Amino acid sequence: MIQDTKTKFQPLFLLLEVIFTAAILAGGFILLQQMQDSKILMTIFAVLWGLGSVALLFFVMNSIAESMPRKIRTIAVAMVFAGPAVFLLIWALVLPTFRTLRLSFMGTNGREFVFFDNYKFAFTDPIMLESFRNNLLWMIFGTFFCVSLGIIIAVLADKSKREKIIKSLIFMPMAISFVGAGVIWKFIYAYKGEGINIKEIGLLNAIVTGLGGDAQAWLLMPFWNNFFLIAIMVWLQTGYSMVIISSAIKSIPEEINEAARVDGANVFSIFVKITIPTIMPTIITVTTTILIFSLKLFDIVRVMTGGNFGTNVIANEFYLRQFTYGHSGQASAIAVVLLVVIIPVLAYNLKEFRERKVLK
């Protein structure tokens, strides 16, 4: 009898929930408008009201979905919880991608159709060719040193009594933003110039002059300055590589290493024939992740050199074309090229995750 009563009045309860939720949402907006003079109070209220409204909205939508017929109930409940995320994904990622693709075939103002002129620029312009070359340097040397040092440090720290301290120090740069790291290393590479009677404040030049050498303009050396910038990426990303690889090393059963030692294998043989093959899936995942980072690198180059002196990269050239030169067509073509280059690496990374059942 009670169940029949609930079923009978369920539409009314749902209607009251919807009205109550609408009143909470509308009342919150009105109160926010009246709190313009008190920024602190408005902020606190906005956070509490926003979180509460979202929770209440999901509760009401779930109630409506649960009241639907059994055939569509499962789909409705899934749409309630996954629908907003899918909508935001389409609105913030898919639609801008198609818009960028359309603009890549347009001129400066985004109105005249220029066919493949922007892509011709992307693959023939000397500045773009330099950017491709520099990104290739970042991909090869940056990724190699990040992963190699991560493996070496993870293996050595695993045998140390002060493992936690060592790993904390190596991982610490990960807490620094790329812009912050660029500012720090700009002081390290600082160069006062010849003929100025002022001591060098750059750490690297201070060491060089202290050893009797001459101060150098490290960031003004074409080609080689790319490697000085890559060193910053290695400093930042080695900690990430070390932590992931270290966790994989610790998952290797100790019995396997003990059996190898009994068979007469030395430390190097165990590392090459047991450790590396066992953690190879993790190494591949870390490598592809850092490859993606090196492809879309922007912050370090922007802060350190602005892309000048032969250090330009694809993402920085996109920024310049869009926000400095105002050529949305060329900027969009560069963005599409960068997306096309990243997709295979990203797809391979996801494939590795699926094979290791990380996403299942």
C-alpha cells in the first residue's frame, strides 16, 4: 500500500524537486548580484552555492532518470552522469578542432578561402623548417636524457638507504611551473656582456669565470642554445620518469633477481636481461608521454628566448602567428600539423595502456 502511494505521487515529488532546484539556482544568482560590494562574502557564497547546486542538480536529474521505464533507465542514468562531461568535451575540444581545421584553409581574416596556401607555408617557410628541426632535437635528446636518467636514478636510488631523500630532491622540480623554471634558468644562463665592468650574476658564467674561463652568452649561440634549453626540460621531467620507472622496478619479484644471482649473474647482467625487459612497457609509456610533451613544448622557449636566436619551436610559432602577426589561417594550419603529429604518439600510448589493462 505504501509503495503504491509512493508510485502514485512520484511525479508530484519530482515536480516539487525540479521547482525547488530551479528556485535554489535562481535565488543564488540573485544573491550573487546583491553581494557585489563584498568580494570575500561573494566568493565564499559562490563556492558553497555552486557546489551545493551541482550536487542538488545531479540528485534531481538522477531521480528523474531512475523513475523512467526500465528499457531506457540505464541509458538515462548514464547520460545524467556522463552527459555533462561529454558535452564539455565536445564543446571545448571537438568543436574548436573542427573550427581550427576550417580556419586553416582561410586567409588572414578567416573569410577568404586560400586552399592549401597555409599548409604550403607550414612546410616550406624557413622559420617553420627551423621549428620542426628544433622540435626534433627536443624529441630525440630531451626524451632520451629524461628517460635514461630516470632509469639510472631509479635503479641507484632503489639500492640506497636514503632513497626517499634522493627521490624527493630529484622529483622536486616537478612542483615548479614551466614558466617558473624558465625564470630560474634564465638567471643561471645570465650574461652581462663584454666591456661591462660588472661581475657575472649567472651561475654558469660565475663558475666558468671562477675557473679562469671567459663568460659566454649561452642563449645566443645558434643551434647549441637549443641544448641549453633542453637541459631545463631534463631537469623538470627526470623526476616524473624516475618515479614511474621506480614503481615498475619495485614490482619485480625479488625471487627472480635472487635466482639470477644464484646462477652467477652479476648486477649489470640482471639489469640488462631482467630489469629492462620486465619494465619495458613502463619505459615505453614514459617515453611516449615525454615525446608528447616535447612536441607541444612552449613555455620554456617563450620565457627564455621568445623563439629568437634559432630556438623557435612549433607551438611558439603558432603563438606568434596568431597573437603577434594576427594571421589566424597560418596559425590554424600550424595547430593542425601539430595535432596530426601528436595523434599517432598519443594513440600508441593509449594502446599500451589498454594492453596493460590500465584503462579496463
